[in-house]
Amino acid sequence: MDLEKVLEEKLKIKYEEYINSYLQLVSNWFAYIILSNEKYIVDHSLDPTWDYSGRLLKAEEPFDLNDYVTFGDFVETEYTEDSTASFTSRCGLYHTTYDEPLEYLTNEWLMSLLEPVIKDLIKNDNEYLMEWIAIEKKNIISSSEDIDGIIDEIFDDDLIGDFILTSSLELLESLKPIHPIFLFNRGKVEALKTIESERVKQKKMREDYRINSEKAQLLWNKIIKMYQVKYNEVMPHRIEKPLYDQKVKSLLIELHRNGTDVKEIQYIGKHINHYFSNSVRGLISGFKS
């Protein structure tokens, strides 16, 4: 036996122990898609003669769980809104179905179990891990107390790559025969919580944006007056970099020295940027005292 085999056995025990959490994770993911995502179809009406990729269009109707006999039917036939280059003759685009993000979700879940497995091996001074450190990593890992270093090296060496792949495929194959209504009902409550949380977050972001935009405009009006008093001229409606460097930057510095927070000055570049060239917009957005 070697460290790779030990990791494989321990990880299998761990994922079998937490299989219900994986099922819940997938259920939440699936219910969220059904409740919040758009349904897409591939339209070929505008395909040129040399390419039959088609284009993704929003379907007129939302997802209907009764359209699928199994969960596999859904993930293998329904499209996300993403498309990638296929590098295939006469088919320039590949339209992503939900089996791809599901596979990614599964791999990430399996990988999340690896760190506690490694920490258990370190805690128990596993002989195969100690041997691997002493022989394979003697010039990189100073001791078994270097937990982060050990974890990083195991990930870098990809000691469980093949097992992650085979386990992922097994998990996915076990899911596909399940009826989608079962998974949807299991994940619906958490999905609704996530959707509500996102709605509240988006509302707060919009409100913060409005408030910060108003603050930025008031501060910019103040700067316009400062400019007129200091230079005895009206500020141009658009600020290019030479004018910023020569006259405007010093006003921002003066504001900051008199107590204006750096973030409030940066809001000018971020929220009312139609006054500035691209370079000036970037300079004000990243203003530092």
C-alpha cells in the first residue's frame, strides 16, 4: 500500500459517510435552477450552410418537471445559457448542458472532503504519509506540523486525481435515474431561501449604488466650486488627463486632507464617470491619499 491508495480508501469512506449531504447539495442546486433559471432552446433558423451550431434562445415556457422521466433527462438535454467554441468542422459552437456544471459541482464536493482526510492522517501520524514526506518531500516539507504545506503538495501531486474522476462518475450515474420531482421537492426550501437572500442582496446593492451616486454627485459639485474659486475659471464638462494632473488632482488631495474619506472620492470615478476620460476615470476610482 502507498499514500495514494490510503487517500483513496479514506476518501471513499468519507464520501460514503456524507453521501446524504451530497444528495442535498444536488437537490438544492437543481431546485434553484428550476425556480430561477431560464429555459433555452437551440434555434437553427439562421444557420448558414457551413455551420449548423444553432443559437440559444429563451424558450417561451419555463421548465416543466413533467417533461423529464429522470434527472438524467434534464441534465443531459437542457441547456445553460453558455456556449463555447467546439473546434469541430461545421459546428462552431457547443452549447453547454447542465451535466457539465453538475460534474463540476460533484468534483468540488469530493475535493472538499480531501482536506479533512489529510488532516486526520497527519493527526494520526499515518506511516504512509510520514514515509511520503520523508522520501518524496524531504526538501519541501519540513515536518508533519506543516499542515498547509502537506495539503498543498498532495493537491499539486494529484495523488487522488483518478479516484476523484471515477468517484464523480459513480455519483453522477447513481443520480441520473432518480425522478426529478423527488430532487426538486428535497431542495425547494433551501433554493427558495437562496433566491430570497439574493433578492435582498440585490436590493441592498441597488440602494447602496443610489446613495453612493448621490454622494458622489454632491461631492463633485463641491469640487466644481472649489475649481472655480481656485483657478477663477469654469471647469470643463469633460476632464482629460492633462487637466486632471495639473488642476483637479490637487483638489481631491485637498478634500482628503480636510476630512473627506478616500472611498467617497473614489465614488466620483465609479458613479458619475461620464465627466471623465477613461484614464481619469481609473485614476479617480483608484485615488489614494
